[in-house]
Amino acid sequence: MHDDNVRYLRTTQDRPGETAGDVDEGWAELLGGHLSNNGELSERYGPLVAAGPHLVVAQLGQSLDGFIAARTGDACFVTGEADRTHLHRLRALVDAVIVGVGTVVADDCQLTVRAVSGPNPVRVVLDPEGRAPRDAHVLTTADAPTWWVVAEDRPAPTKPAAHVEVVQLARSHGSFAPGQIVAALRARGLGRVLVEGGGITVSRFLSAGALDRLFVTTAPLLVGDGVPGLCFDGEDRLADAVRAPSRRFLLDDDVCVELDLSRAKPGAEQARSDEREEAGQD
């Protein structure tokens, strides 16, 4: 990893919210720049740091048949502890974490860094109608600054606590445009973003071309019927499906696949590019 990326990792130690307790030794070494002592973490997360101050990453955990929760909404736990740790590592490397209000309603999530050492990101709840439960953890507990994003065409809800900022944005077809959300965050200096859930929110960012990286962790679990993960308008031919450079990691029994969507191409174009690379023409 380049020296400037090591310096970036070191500066994350001084960001607000980091705690000294319960430190995962390998992650602490990575944050401290001692990369030679933990090559696996460096290889896995180094490219995210190398991407610089502007990066939009998404993460989903799902069953082998593509569901992120049972039909009742129960999502505890689709993937295992190793994937939870991976998710918390991603949170520790970003400035803001985004979820749709459905995730808040279903999970009453905390969206903080607890499984590893690191700073808590700003929590961003996309809630056009302002329907988040007023006793939700993110609105009542000051673990991290929280943006409550509601539509500007409805009355702004009363601010429930000092750590919550009500942000009103224009909406289109009932939801917020991913590009608009990213731009609003960057305008406030929050350039590194994790889109964590749920499947609808991640799929919207994917469809809008707003994602640089996508992590999908698959568990050896069959649900049969439930809440789907990724769902977006596809192509009529598989040859035209989007393909992207990928990496794969084993997280205990789960398999995590990372797609570099910043380099994604339509399938046929990617195949031709791969052939040129093999022939040494690129």
C-alpha cells in the first residue's frame, strides 16, 4: 500500500467516536499502518482506502437462494459473525452509513462500530414520509450523529434529540435520487459512504450507477421465500448483463464477493476487454 494510504489509515484513529476497548488486534494494526503484520486485512480493505476521499460502497448479506430475511422480516442472522465483523470494518472506514427506513423499522439497527475498533460513521436514514418510530435507536441514542432525511414536500418532523439533524430533500417517484443523496453528503464533507440496506435501497443505488463497490455475502442457507436482496431492471440478454472485476473472500462458512463497479462494463464489452488483456493488447 502506498505511503499516502497508510497515512490515511493512521488519521482514522483520531476521528471522533473511536474507543480503545475491545480492540481487534489485526484491525488495530491495519489502522496503525503496520500492514506487514496483517497481509490479509491489508489486501482486503487496502483498495477501499486507496480509493481516496470519495467512495460509495454497498454491502448485503443473503441466503444461497437470494433472500436477506424471512417473509416475516426476520433477518437474525442470515450470515455469520465473520460477516458481521466485515460489515463493522466497512463502517469504520467510511464517513456515513445509509439505510432505508424499512431497515430501521424491521431491525431497530444501531449502525455503529462495535465488533472492531474504529470510529462510528454518521448515520443516514432515508425516510421520505417521516415514518421512523420515534423510539428507534438511531433517533434516541447519541452513539453517532444522525441524519433523518425526509421529503421536502411534507412538514418536517420535530427533532427528537440533539444528535439528530432533520434534512429535507426533494423526491422523485416517492424516493430520493441516489446521486442527490451522495451530493448532499459530499457537500458536508462526508465523501466515503456505505449503503447498508435494505435490499431496495442498495438496489436503487446500483440501478442509478451510484456504487463504486458492492459486497454480497452469501450464507449456506436456503430460505425458500422471503425478502429478496438485489432486485433491479436487467437486460434481455445475458451477454449484455453488467460484469465487473471481482474478488472473493471466505468468511467462515460464508462467501463474500466484491464487485468493482467503478470498472463495470456490459457483459459482451467486458469479455472483449478480458480477451485483449490476455493477448497483451491493453
